[in-house]
Amino acid sequence: MFGIRDFALRRLARLGPKYFPFADVASEELPLSRLLRLALFQVTVGMALVMLVGTLNRVMIVELNVPATLVGGMLALPVLFAPLRTFIGFKSDTHRSALGLRRIPYIWKGTLYQFGGFAIMPFALLVLSGYGEAIDAPRWIGLSSAALSFLLVGAGVHIVQTAGLALATDLVPDEDQPKVVGLMYVMLLFGMVMAALIYGLLLEEYSPGRLIRILQGTAVLTMALNLLAMWKQEARDRERAQQMETVRHPTFAVAWRDLLARPGMVRLLTVIGLGTFGFGMADVLLEPYGGQALGFSVAGTTRLTALLAAGTLIGFAVASRALGRGGSAEEVARFGALTGIPGFAAIIVSSMAFGPMLFVIGTLVIGIGAGLFGHATLTAAIRAAPRDRVGLSLGAWGGVQATCAGIGIAGAGIVRDLLMATAPDFGLAAATPYNVVFTLEIVFLLLAVLMAVRRRQKVGDGGQGQKAKSWEVS
């Protein structure tokens, strides 16, 4: 098994930067094979996102007849944990360990949460579907169990991703930090694409029993891949352990206040929040929209997640090239938000004309815009923090993004259900409740574009004025 694994990693490493964006971050001390192995934690995160936001939300809304408000609420439950990403990042920056470890303990804890959530989920779906002997079980048991499983998986994803990204930046020089985090996100999208394709293939003929087996396999694979990702990535260091005991770190409140005081940080976090609302509200509705308004099957709508992830990968590659050539993170973020607007417009029009073809094109365009926006704001967040506070800055970026995504998902489900309830009275078409949400997303993207417009500032330069890039602080 390990021989096959090593062979596969070597083959991937040989492809190099020609085919892998950000692969030029590798060096003799840190080979690409090691980076790709570390990035397996992002593959498991991608698997979890596809299962929760892609497959399960469609199945629960359409096949199990669970109200979209409840489904949106379940998908938004991880938002309760999302603000803690900032605290997790800070704790991993300052963690004390007798072995000198900082990030690995948190990746392991997050893995246990992920596994526990996926272990509970099949039994919750058994009750929700009334499958087999579960037909007489009270429905509230299934709903509460499903909510708990969603919360555990979401919490695990937040912990693993925050500590994992911080570990990746620890392994490279400062100038390569944006590249290595970009590589991690390429692997996240790779995991999402592969998971969506495999889940779609396995669910060609849907049944509750088959979905349960897939969930069980996902739990086991998550544990195995995360263990492989952690293996020999953070070396034991007694000297660092002794330093951990002697160095006095500021409290979280002080560190957080210092981070917000850095030039442009508050505006950056505001742009991240608005853009995430703009791109994230559709997560819970794209697949049900494809199923109810355009007649897509479960497998067909699951493949939409792969298409969205593929578009995001394209956006990441384009953003990498632009930022690598000295482009402004603000300008790339603004262009990404602008790209998403025609994508949502195409999806709205697809219910009136051109049908599935325009819907697919719009989904791809949205993915490209999200990739441009995500990589630009991620790069800006890394550059905005000192070396010893990268975990805190990454946690702030992830916390704002995840919180706004969760609120947006819940809000989208509520708006859709309210309009669906009034549709018979006002003669609304089946696609109208969805199109209202997509219109709201266009509004949020426009607000993000306006907020991302750089405010020109003059700084001293021997009498010569220069234009400051307020996000890219040192």
C-alpha cells in the first residue's frame, strides 16, 4: 500500500508547476511529494463539504421532504463554531507541548470530530427516511441526530483546516506562504471535484441504504487520509518545547485587537464577509433548484458541485498568475466579485430560457469568480499578519468566511421556504423563490465590489506621493 502511495506521490510531484498551480513552492528541503501528502487534510475537507452542502442538502429537501429552512439551519450549524477559528488559530500559534508540537494536536482533534459526525449521520438519516425498522422512530430523533452530526463534522472541518493551513505556512519561507496556502486550496478543490464525481457515480440509483454505506466509507477514509497527512510533518523539538514554557504570549484579546489595528484589516474582513454572502447563499439552493426547476437527477445535481469546484480551481489558477506577477490582491478580489454577477444572472435567466445549458454555464462562471475572490482575500490575510500570528490571521479569514457562509445558507433557506409557502396564493413559478435569493446574492457582490475599491492614500516619500496598497501591509 505504501509503495503504491509513494509511487503516486512521486508521479504527481514530477508533473511540477507546469500542471499544478503553486507547485513552484517546493524545494529540496520540502519536496512536492511531502506537500501533497500534507494537503490530504484538504481532500477530506472537500469530501465533507460536498457531502453536506452538495449531496445531503438535495436528498433531504427533495427525497426526504425536509423543509429547506431546517436543512439550511443544519448546514448553518457549523457557523456556531466558525467564530472560534480565530481562537483556534491563536491557540495553535501559542500551544504548549512537551514535544514541541503546535499544529498537529489540533489537526488530530478536528479529525476525531469529523469521524464522530460521519459515524452518527447514517443513523440519523435512517430515522429521517423511515428506512427499515426505523419507520416507527420519532422524527425529532432523526432531526436532532442529524443536527448533531452536521455540527460535529463542521467543527472538525474548521479545526483541521485552520491548524492545517497554519502548519503549511510554518514549513516554508515568508515569501512562499501565499503559494503554499494556494496549493492547499487547489487540493481542496481537487478533493471536492473527485468526491462529487464519485458520489454522483455511486448515487446513480439512489436508495437510503446506499447513501448510508457511502457515509460510513467517508468516515473511515477521512480518518485514514488525515493520519497520512499528519505523519512526520511537524518534528518533535525539545528546544522549542522549552521556549514554549518560557515565552510569555499576549492574551487572545490583546492579539486580536492588535490584528484589527493593522492598516486595512477591518475593511478586508468586511469585503470577505460581503463577498461570502454573495457567493455562499447559493450553496444550499443550487442543487434543489436544478432538481425542481430544471429536472436534474440526484447524480446530475451532485455533478454540479464538481463543476462549481472546477470553476473555482480555474479562478485560483488565474489569481495565482496575476498575484505572482505583482498584481494587487484588492483588484483581483474586486474582479472576482464582478465575475460572479453575470454567473448568477445566467442562472436566473436559465429558468426562463435556454434551460440547463445556461444553468451549467452560470454555475461554472460563479465558481471562477469565487476562486478569484477567495485566493485574493486569502493572500491579503496572510500578508496582513506577522510571522508569529499567521494562525490568528488565517483563523480570522476563515472565521469571517465561514460565519457569513453559514448565515447566508440559513437565510437562503428561510427566504426560499417563505416564498414557496406563498407561491400558490400569488401564482409564483417554481423557480421564483430561488431567483429572489440569487438576486440578493448579486446585490451583496455589488456591495463587495464597492467596498473593495481601493481608497488612495498618500505616504511620505521624500516629497513624492505614492499610492499605498492598504491590504498588503507588512
